[in-house]
Amino acid sequence: MPDWSYHTIFKPLVSRLPNALGREFIHRGMNIVSSLPGGTAFIEFLGHMSPSPALKKNLFGLTFSNPIGLSGKIDPFLSGTKAFSHLGFGFIEIGPITRTPNQSENPARFSKNKDEIIFPNPLESMGIEQALQRLQALKPLNKPIFIRLGQELSLEETVSILPSFSHYGAAFIIEKMYESEKFYVMKRVMKSKPIFLSIQQSSVYHDLPLIQKLKESGCIDGIFLEERSEIVEKEQSFPVKQTTELIETVKYLKSNGFDHVPLMISGGVLEPEDALTLISEGVELILLTNGYVLSGPGLPKRINEAIEDHLGIHQEKRSGWIWYWLFGLLITLGGLIALFFSMTFVILPYDEAFLGLTREELIVINPTIFYFMAHDRMTLAGTMISGGVLYMQLARHAVMFGYHWARKAIHLGGTVGFLGILLFIAYGYFDWLHAIFWIVLLPFFMIGRRKTNYSNRSPISKNRTNHPTWKKSLWGQLCFVVLGFSFIIGGLVISFIGATNVFVPTDIGFICMTPDQLNDVNGRLISLIAHDRAGFGSALISVGLLVLMISLWGFQQGEKWVWKTLLIGGIPAFVAGIVTHFIIGYTMFIHILPAYIALFLYVAGLILSRSFFFETNRK
């Protein structure tokens, strides 16, 4: 559930559902998707959440893909944990684990103005038996698991359950402040598993002597600094903007002998800027709490990309991209040539040889057949030109710098385009010119694939805050995502129709001849028309994939080239797809309606996202 769907569709709907129904709807829905065959690949396709290898870090013998984790407050009953493990987190917290389950009558909910999460007091939690059952069902997860043990547990209970939970937890968070002798008992039981002390930010100043004693005696391996809470009777909230307070407490701890003790933060992060500030002050790991719900599930991805941008890793230009650029250039030139023929001869000599009819003879029989074929070939030409532009831009501005998402987009779009030639065989007319064109293109595509194996770089982001321009851009991104899916579905439908009926009712109305009458004119005519539809359908699927992947993976603040690519790349396809109908007089509204809807999405997407792409300095 990326931000472009969460903020625009799901969050407004879910926030209106009562109590925990909205939370469970989202969590269980994501869990179902991640459990399906190919579900995790689908989640990765939509969000491209995998963090950069540059963010990997080792702590206490544990490997974290990045320093951002998810707090147990968000998923207290592990209903969505399997899905969360694929949403860009480096680790996941489970708990607090309590003696018996605590399922509040008033679970976590949005505040009236939807800008805060109200939690029950105490927090919802699983009992010991329930937690073990859920962990067994989740095993194995691909992330380190931190298990939080609630403060109501006695030392004896904690010691007795540690061996059972150690099978699942990579580390443990203890909420209760024990004397050092009691921590030693837990350390002996846990052996190599690190133990972190959880302490409220507001309690640090009062409890510092005891914390120092625990640190000096080696009873704890690190500290989890908890965000401040505001408690009103049986409910509590955690102010979303308390980064400054947390930083002051971190500095206080470091100035009092904790400069070499790993410090972690639970909460206090609403935007990427908050996380960057904490990390710059020496915080090792961060657990996202209510800020994750308010900012959206894309927050860990945004933080990871902001961290990599902050690291200032130099963008090295690589060779090999030129082959993909030439691949796109040839497609563009091929589209221009096809456009020229579609506006002049339309029917080429090898078409005439296949039909056994000349162009002039076909026009005498029924000129609308000629115009109809021109319309199919013009739309194909426009789609080819648009696709070529997209390939060239991806190669020049992304593959050149090693971005793996751009290489993946070219691979998928190009492969589908090549496979489209197989449709020609099914239609009974194999176009040798198209076959030669693909043979010419194939070496450029394959060499580009081989020479860009270096493309393993993750995106970086200049976006730091949840500013209004970012929120508006999510609507623009949604428009382009829907547009990409629409092109893919449209291409599939066109290919299917071409393989079955070939014509839709409006086509018959324009041509003024039934398929039987066309067969009577020439038994090969429908095969020739169907072949044109095969070319257009497969080209539309390929371009749709490119638009979709650019929209899903390439929306980064300040990347002007992405906006310009979508702008320039869309013009040829829309001009050919809409203007052509007016040139030949095929203007039935219902037939052109899908193109009008696509044009609306295209224009709306450009308008809503422009400021986001052209603002480079705004935080």
C-alpha cells in the first residue's frame, strides 16, 4: 500500500471505520497479499521498498538492512507483520508481551482532526501463549525481531519465558527497571542475545544514576529511549513532533558517559527530516510509531532514500547505457517511418502481395477500409514514438547512473515488446518488415542488458518533510499509475479482440461492412487488419509498463527529467490516438472515450506533480 494509494484512497476510508476495524482491514489485507504466491514480489513491484546496500549496518552481531524499524504499537497482535517485513524496514519490534492478553475496548484510533493517534492505556498486548503461537506462525521472517517484554512481568516470569522467545527474537527490550543483580540473571539465561533497557524520555534525568550503574556493570547492551506520552484517564497519545526533546535527552546521555553505548529511539519521527536529525546525533536505530500511520507506509522508504542522499554518495556515470539509448532511438525512428507511411501509402507493397489487391483497388471497393487501416497504423506509430522517447530518457538519466529500477523497467518493457511479435503468427499474417525491425533492435537490447550489470543503485530522495507539494504530488502519481495500468489493460483488450472478433461494434459502424462481407471482398483482409491490432496492442502494453514503472519507482522530488519524460513521451501517443480519429472522421464518442479519460489522467498527473519535480531546495 504505497503512499499514492494510502493518502488518496485508503486512509480517508479507513479513518472512518470504527475502532480497530480499519487497522485490521489494512493489516490483514496486506498479510493476505504477502502470503499469496508471488505476493511479496507484487508488494515489491508496487513500492520498490528494498533499501540500498549502502545502508546496511552491523550491531551486536546482527545485520540490519537499514536503521529503521517498526514499533509493536502499530501491530500489537501481529496481524500484518508478515507484510511489514517487506515494506522497507530493517527490523521489527514485537510486543509488549504481557502475562495475559490486553485487548482494549477502545483500541488505537485517529483523533477527531485525524492528525494524531490515540492509544489505549495500557497499550494493547498479547499474552505469553498467544505471542508464542503467533511467532511460530510467522517463522521465519527475513528481518531481525526485537521482542519487548512488558513491565508487568516479574523477574521470575521474564526468566522463565526467555528461553522460549529466544528462538524467535534476535534481541530483547526490557521495560522494567531492575537492579543490576537481576539483569545479570537475565544475561546468563540469554547468553549471546543483546538486552536493551527501555526508558521513558522524561525519566532519564531522574533515573540516570541507576542507568549508569547498569551500563558500568555490563548488564545492558543498549538503551531504547521512548517518546514522551500524554495520558488522559484510560487513553494516551504520543506527540508527533518531539524530535528536539529526544535530541536533548540523547545529548544529555552522551555527555554523561553513554557516548559509546548504542542509543535507539522509539517514536518521535513523523518525516524523513526527523530521522536524519536523530541519526546525525548518533542514534543507531529508530522505531517508527504513530508517525508511520500519519505519514503513510512509504515513510521508511522515504527515510532510507533521504539517508542515502544525505550520505552524498557520488553519482558516477557509467558506460553501457548508450546501447539502451540507441535502442530507444531506433524505436523512435521506426515510429516516425511508420507514421510517414500511415499518412501516405498506408498499404505497402508486401501488404498488396499478401492481399492480392492493390491500394487503389481496395479504395474503390470501400475507402473506409483504407482509412480504418490508416487509423490503426497511425496509433501504432504514435505509441512507438512515445515508447522510444521513454527508453531514451530512462537510459540517459537513470541507467547512466546505475539505478536498478530504470534498468528493470527497460528490461520488462522491452521483453514484452519483443514477445508481441508472436501475436502476428496467431493472426495469420507474419509481417516480415516488423520481423526485420525486431532483429535489428535485438542486439542493441541484449548488449545494453549485458553492459549495464553494474546497475544496482537504489533511488535517493531530496524530500525531507510532508509538505503540501508532496501531498499534492501523490494525487499526480496516482493519476500516472492508473494511466499506466489503463494502457496495459487497454493493450491486452485490443490484443484479445484482435485474436477473436477483430472488430468492436463501432468499427463495424464506421466501415459499414460486416466481417462476413469483408471476407467476401478478400479472405485475407481481416488477417491483415488483425495483424495491425496485434502490433498496436503489444506496443500499448509495453508503453503502459514503462509509464507504470516510472510512476511507481521514479517519483523523486527535484527529478525534473521524470516530469519532462512523461510530458514529452505522452504527446505522440495522444496526438496519434485522438487526432487521427478526427482526420479520418471516426469520431464516435463512445469509441474515443477511453482516450479522453487517459488524456485527463495524463494532464491531471502533470499538473499535480509539476511543483514536486521542480522544487529541489524545499524541505
